[in-house]
Amino acid sequence: MPERSLKPGCLGHSLRWIRRGCIIMLAFVVSSGCLVASIRFINPPRTPLMIIRALGSRTIDYRWKPLDQIAPGLQQAVMAAEDQRFIDHDGFDWNEIQNALEENESRKKPRGASTISMQVARNLFLWPGGGWFRKGLEAYFTVLLETCCSKYRIMEIYLNVAEWGPGIFGAEAAADFHFHKPAARLTIRESAALAAVLPSPNKWSPSKPGPYLQKRIETIVSMMDRFKPIPPSEKVRQPHRSTR
């Protein structure tokens, strides 16, 4: 039986598609790298979730505040509630990821292990939802974010773009909406209450907590002293110890 050879036309067509794929991939890497690098200096005007909420006829309240104009207790509270190794990890808390994988084998509702860095990457660059493709992009943007930005900057972005109620984004809008005060004047307990509702900000109210949320707030308050606010001297990216 004679051997079949690849026709020159087919080979050229395949090479063209490979070349186009490489160009598209290179363009994505360069453009995404520039986008993340710009976040070091430019405060995001909106996030995908804000746009989605606005398209759903929801009024958006989003007021950017520098980190040094937000009560330091809120930093401590979100680290206690959301990411206890934030200062030390490289964007991924491998201990928590392993624990979540083991626990999810026996849980009906899987729990996540997203760090603050992963949440910022997701909030800034991706759409709400799940799926492995989106998870892969989230990991990619998390690496870029940790490479380009300091922990101080990542925390600053996080506290300014997190959703804290119906159309309420960022600590300043949240403090005003829930406690009728600026974010700089949040108390320890108010900071803990805001951190406590982060997993479900449109379901729970930090100013009117039920029994479950009350217990969660007390737990966060009891842990907050273990975490130190990030000082302004850390605005420039510093090497950090990985917990891998």
C-alpha cells in the first residue's frame, strides 16, 4: 500500500494556522502583562462585576480611597476572614488548597481556597462564574498581579473593589451605606462585620447580623490581633516568603 504524503497545500495551511495561533497567544501575553502592570499606578475605573450590576439596572456606588484612608482594622479583619497567609504566600495558599481538596471529598458543597490575590485577579479581569478555563485565567492573572504589585497595592485594590451590598463597592461606600461614616472611622467590630459578609454580601448585612453572622463576627474579632496592617513603606513590591 503506497504511503500517503502530506500535500504541500495542506502543510502550508496548517503552518499558517499555527503561526496565527502563536501571534494571538503572544498578543494576549503582552497585552495582559501591560494591563496588569498599569494597575500598579492606575486605579481601576470599573470592574466587570460593576458593569454587570449596572446593566442589571442597579445603581453603583464606588468611591476609591487610598489604603491609608481606610481604617487599618479592616485590613486585619479581611486577612483573618479571607486569607490568613496573605503576607507570606506568592498568590496561592497551597496549604489551604490541599485542605480544601481533602475536605471536598466528603462535602456536598465544595469550599474554595481563594486568596485575596486570587480574588483581586478575578474581580479586576474576569467575569463571574466557574469552569476550568476561567480558573486557569484566574491563576495566570494572579501570577502577573503578584509579580507586578506589592502586597500593599493588592490590599488597596481589594478593599476598594470588593462588593459589600447591592451595588455597593469598596470600603468607603460600604462604610457609608452600612454604618453612615467614612471608612477611616470604622471600628474593630464594624471592620469584622464587613469582612464577615464578604462570602455573600448581597445576602448578609453587616449592620443587621443574624445569629450565624454574629458568631462569625465574634470569631473574626478574636483573631484580628494576629494580623498587622501593611505599612505604607511596603507600597513598593518586596520579596515575600512563600509557604509552599
